[in-house]
Amino acid sequence: MRPQNLSNVLSKMLKDLGLAETAKKYEAITRWEEIVGEQVAAVTIPERVSHGTLVIKVTSSVWKYELTMRKQEILQKIHQVTGSLEVKDIQWK
């Protein structure tokens, strides 16, 4: 048997168990800095995904306003990076 890349093995296992889409929506949390960049990641904390909504804690009201204005852009980036449409909304708190 040939050695396999762990990432490929995990991806196949999640798919076989029917958990691939569930895992994809959590990528928005685990890859948050890649999605929004270092500056935004420094002032936000991704908390959870609940019923298609990604909940993000924001350190200030100024940033909360800025991110609210950029919500659609960030959602598109989430879909692009994760390859999934599981996250349908973002709640800033």
C-alpha cells in the first residue's frame, strides 16, 4: 500500500461519513485570517457557525460598522476559500 497525504485521507473519510459539508462550514472559522486578512483577524474572533450564520465577535463598534458594510464581500471570500455555500450570513457582535 502506497503512503497517502493525511489531508487526502481525512477528506475521503469525512466524505465517506457524510460529514464533508459540515466540515466545510467550519473552515470559515479555521481559515478566518486567510479569508479576511491579518488586520481584520486581529480585531475579530470567529465564535461559531449556527444555522448557516457565522458569528463573529468584534472588538469595537467602529470595526463592527466597517465589517457590516463589507459583509457581502466577506461572504463571497468565505465561499471562494471554503468551496462551500454553507455559510449564508454573518452576525457581528
